[in-house]
Amino acid sequence: MLTVQGFQKALEYWKLFLQGVVCTVSLSALTVIFGFILALILAICRMGRSRILKAIATVYVELFRATPMVVQIFVIFYVVFDGVKVLPGFKLFGFIRFDRFFPAVVALSLNSGAYLSEIIRSGIQSIDIGQTEASRSLGLSSVKTMRFVILPQAIKNILPAIANEFVTIIKESAICYTIGVQDIMSAVNAVKGATYRMAEALIIATVLYFCLTYPTSKVIAHFERKMSAGDKR
Amino acid sequence: MTNDKLIQVKDLKKYYKGERIKALDGVTVDINRGDVMVVIGPSGSGKSTFLRSLNLLEVPTAGSIIFEGVDITQKKGPDGKKLDIDLHRQKMGMVFQHFNLFPHMTILQNMTLAPVQVKNVPQAEAEKKALELLERVGLKDRADAYPIQLSGGQKQRVAIVRALAMEPDVMLFDEPTSALDPEMVGEVLDVMRELAREGMTMVVVTHEMGFAREVGNRVLFMADGKLLEEGSPDAIFNHPQNPRLQDFLSKVL
Ligand SMILES: Nc1ncnc2c1ncn2[C@@H]1O[C@H](COP(=O)(O)OP(=O)(O)OP(=O)(O)O)[C@@H](O)[C@H]1O
Ligand SMILES: [Mg+2]
């Protein structure tokens, strides 16, 4: 049962929720950045000439897309980083335990890199080959062609899908409390442990997640409109 | 015309699907500085493949292309290091049937990208040069427009001066007027005519026989990936020898 007292009690731990928000936002932001870089590399490998790189990237992408997120995160945390023993135990911002936070960033980045690479690949392949030919015939290298000609057009096309992925990352990052990351969900758990009440804390968490994802998608939709307006000027 | 060889093409071959499609089947020709070489022939005869091989947009199966003394089909350059094709492409401008302007950049940005990024020309200088070129083709006032705002003829004129901004030694044209509405063909041909008059070396694949006759100094006739006949416009159009050429001309003239 939800009660006013329940909310009051839960909100006494507002600091935990605030820390949870900071943690979730940092986690998601870092994931998007590293995931995007990884995705670019994967996409380029998959489209490149080297068969070995192509095979590695393909296996990677398929593997991460075909297995559950929670399994991936446990493998990274318990197997790859072998519990917490190999990582330094300092705290980011004075409260985020690095030895939990770091494996979570790694796992989420590896996962979203696989998804984003498919988005990027289709975006790049949707650009007319004539664009590459024109650029290369002007003497631009393949790297500069990618950077100045292909990617700016491709990214514009795939921005909605990337925005969607960012929102997905914020939501999926909630799984990270299972390895002890102090995100919003872990705040819920802490409040439950202290007050023996969970319902109000869960409602608060719901509102917090919504407040993170909804404006994010709105902001990106705004930029998207602005960018495509440039087309029709 | 001087006889200074700018590009020597030797026994050039391009096969697809193993050897089943012979897009180019042994083409040998020298392109001299100042030449306006027009390439004609039926559809599928290998004209585009030939032109696109010259700057290695298509990598030939066999044969060589010696551009300004360097065999650009080799993996290694004359200095023994890996051959840098980008270096040679800078000196070969290319104009495509479908213009291929960069839609996310203004006309001016289209024109300054390569000079700035490839030749390290300062931005201000590149813009000045671009505006001069645009003025020559009557499009200076469109410098800040986006390609989508231009007509087909205007786009192709921009594509030509975009290539010229790199100060190439040769210009390659692949059916530059084929995608244009008839009333816009003239304005593009005028620019090309002007370019020829200034002494630019040009290789032009076209179906514009009038242009070939009037502006070209050499005409190549291709069929089935082979160079079947070569000569002055007068020789090709008024005294064709090869039956395939005679047949082709009877259909297009
Ligand atoms: N990527 C490719 N794969 C397979 N076959 C190809 C490829 N590119 C060209 N060809 C074939 O090579 C031959 C020559 O093509 P090319 O485009 O050079 O002809 P073209 O003379 O330019 O014709 P058009 O006047 O229609 O432009 C054609 O038979 C074509 O089908
Ligand atoms: Mg063609």
C-alpha cells in the first residue's frame, strides 16, 4: 500500500536517490560515448576489406545481440574482472564505487557498441556510393571521406535510432544494481532495507527514470528537426 | 597540340565475375596534354569503366596507366614506398553524370573541402579561389546555397568548378549532360567548351555528338570493351572505317 508517510520516509533518503541519478546519468553518458566509439570501429571493420576483421566484428556483434544483458554483465563482472579484486576501490564523486562502476560501464558499452554498430553500418551504407567516389576523386583519403562526407550525412540519418539507443541505455543500466552499482535501483534497494517498504521507493524510481528518458528523447528530437531544416533552407 | 604524353594507357583490362564480363578488354591509348578526347560507343561498351580506371575508381584487372610518368596501377611508387593514389587523384578532376555534390555542404563548402583538407590551402584563400571560379560559371551569387536549391545544370557547373578548384592537370567527364533536362545541356557544354579553349586536357564520355565533333580533337570509339577506332572528329564522323562504328553512327546521328 502506498501511503503519504511511506513517501515521506522514502524521501528522507533523497540523498541516495540523488546519488543514484548522478550514477545512472554518468553510467549512461559514458556508455554512449564508449559504445559509439566501439560501434564506429566495429562498423568500419564490418565494411572494410580485411576478412579477418570483418569476421571478428561480425561474431562480436552477433554474440552480444544474441545473449541477455544480465548474462553479459555478470560475465564481465565476475569472470573478466574476477569479482572486485583487480580494480582499485576508490570512489567517484565520493560515493560511486569505481570497482563496481567500471565493469558496468565496460559491459554496457560492449553491449550498446554491438547495437549501435548495426545502426551506424546501415546509416553509412544508405549514403550513395557517388558521394564516396566524388570525394575520393578529389583526392581525399578514405578516412577524410568518412569524416567530412559520409559520417555527417549518415549520422543525420541515424540520429533518431541513436537517440532511441541512448534512452534504451538509461533504462537498461538499471540492471547494474545487481553487481552493486549505486544507481537509482540500488537506492530503491537501500531504502527497502532501511524502511522495510519498497512501493514508494519504486514509484520514486519510476518518476526519476521517466524524468531522465523523456526529456532526453525530446531534446534529441528537437535537434533532429533543426538539422533536417537545414536541408530545405 | 603538343605531343607531351600525360596519360599512357597500356593493354588495360577489367574483368568482372572471373572472366565472364570483360568490361575492358585490352585498351591501349596515349592521352596528350591539351587533348580533348571524346569517348563514344554503345551502352555497355566499357566507356565508363575506361574513364573510371584512369583515376582508379575501378581497379584494373591487368594493364597499366602511366600518369605523369608514374604507373599508378602498381602497389609501389617510383620511390619504393606504397603508392599514394590520393596524390595522383588530386591532379585528375572528375565530373559525374549525377553531379555528386555533397548535399550537407553549401556550394562554397563543396568547393573548399578538398583544397583545404588535401592541399592545406588556407580557408580564406580557398574561398577566394572558389568565388572566382563560381564567377566564371555565373554562379557566384549561389555560393551560400545548398545543392538542393540548384537546378541540374547549375549543379553540374558547380561540380565542374569543384574539380577545377584542385587545379587538376586533366578533367574526366562521364556523361556530364545525360542526367540533365534538355534545356540545361547547353549551359554545361558551354563551360566545357570554354575549358577546352583554355587548353585543359579533357577526356569526355558523351552522347553529345555535336560536342564531340566541334570541341574534341580526338574521338575514340569503343565496343565490347575494346577500342575499335580512333581518329580526328572528321575521320570518325565523316569517314568511319569499322562496320561497328558505321552502324553506331547510323543510329545516333
Ligand atoms: N560492378 C560491375 N559488376 C559487373 N559488371 C559490371 C560492373 N560494372 C560494369 N559492368 C559491366 O561492364 C560493361 C561495361 O560497363 P560500362 O559501365 O563501362 O559501360 P558504358 O560504356 O559506360 O555504358 P553506358 O553507356 O550505358 O554508360 C557492361 O557490360 C557492364 O554491365
Ligand atoms: Mg557509362
